[in-house]
Amino acid sequence: MIVGQQALAELLLTAILADGHVLLEGVPGVAKTLTAKLLARTLEVPFSRLQFTPDLMPSDVLGTSVFRPNKAEFEFRPGPIFASIVLIDEINRAPAKTQSALFEVMEERQVTQDGTRYTVPEPFMVLATQNPIEQEGTYRLPEAQLDRFLFKLNVGYPTVDEEIAILQGHHAGFGGTPLEAVRAVLTAADLRGLREQVRRQHVEPKLLEYIARVVGQTRAHKGLYLGASPRASLALLNGAKALAALRGRDFVTPEDIQYLAAPVLRHRIQLTPEREMEGHTADDIVKQILQQIEVPR
């Protein structure tokens, strides 16, 4: 159903095992939404989809209290955020007020309404998409919200061979998206068990120091206006443990950390205007930092 994008699929599975949210960025037509919907279909958990628009209100996402005349009281009606896998299409089309409504639920897995806390289902994962090119009618995501995403994954164009395979499949009549044919392979209980195994992965103390040095260097790099927070260190650790488990190991290696450094850090750091004008990217800076720090062996 999806041709190519093996690295993207591996990182999405890593995020699920690491209990993290994912921001997918790519131009229209590269299967961002389809990938997210496919991933949701493989899990036997509640799924919902939200299309963010400029007129979307926080209550449209979180839910609202409605008055019940027969009971003479207000009753909370949960919004679409109360699902295990929440796909948010074009997240950067909603204004700051609606964006900020996601802060609490993404970090604490709960919604506070009229002084009462409502817990979202477990597991809970936000998969959001955004287009990096279109600027009209979009809003930049706040740093606090970006920091809540475990990974930011860039969805690129397919290779020529992959695009030929897409065309061949479409020409042969397999170009549709029969999502109903996809069967769930994991229940919520299965996922909880796998996440528990990931949490028990072995990590050498020198690798914890390596993670701290890599993230810490983003705060001292002259080409960066904003460095990554300690939440980035935790994300890199949890992601590396999940990736190691996915690759069949019960221990983390420096290569796991290096592989995930860009997806974890690229949306958490900001380049100085001078570096941006020189054409550098966040991935370039992360690569420089990895080259500057001695790899523990």
C-alpha cells in the first residue's frame, strides 16, 4: 500500500514503542496522512481524525460541557481527542489558542474542564501532519508544543524506482487505498507489554553521558539561537531504547543515539538568522555536533 518509506515506517514504530507523539512534515501527495491512517489500522484501539482549520475552537478538539435539563446539571461531552490514536491533519492551520489546548493532553494525557480532570485512553498518541511549503493561512507551532513531539519526521519524495513501482501498481489496478483490508495486529494490552520490555532495555552509563553531551551541545553551539531542553534528552533515551528493541537487541548502542539525534532534535532547536541565510539546516547542525563529540566505546 505504501511504496518505499522503510525508514519512516521504522521510526513510526519506534515512536509507538517509546510512547511518543510524531510530527510528519512533507509536501502534499507523499502519503503522510495515508501512512498515519495505516499505522492506526494496525492497532486495535480507538482512532479519530481531526482536520485543523483557522476557525477550529479548543472545545471542538477537547470537548465541552452541555446542560442536561432532566438532571439540571452540566455534563462533559468528550471531544475527538479522546481516542488512542489521534491523527491531526495540517496541524499548523489552527490558531495559537487551539494549539495551546493540546499542551496538557499531549504531556499529561488528561484534559481539565471546569476543574475536573478527564483522562484520555491508554495508549495515547498524536500523529500530526504539516506542509512545510504553504505559508498562507498557517501558523508556526509554538516551541512548547514542538517540544512535546518525540520525533519530527520529514517525508520526502520517492526515488525514481519507487515512483515507477507506484505507477505500475496503479496501472495494474492496485492504486486504491483499501484500508479496510488492513487488520489490527496489536491490542492495547499487547502494546503495554511491549513498552514494558522497552523500558527494561540496558543502557550503559557512558551512553547516558553521551546523550547529555549531544543535547547539551545544542545550547552552546554558536549557530543556534535556541537549544534543546532536557525533555529532548529523555526523548533521545526512550527512542534509542525502543529502536534497539525493534532491531532485536536488549541493549542500546551509540549508533542508535546517532540515528535518532536528528528526528529528536531538528524541531527543538532554532538556527541563528546568519546560519539560516547561509542555507544551513537544523540537520546540518545536529550532524556537526555528532562529529564534534567523542563516541563512547
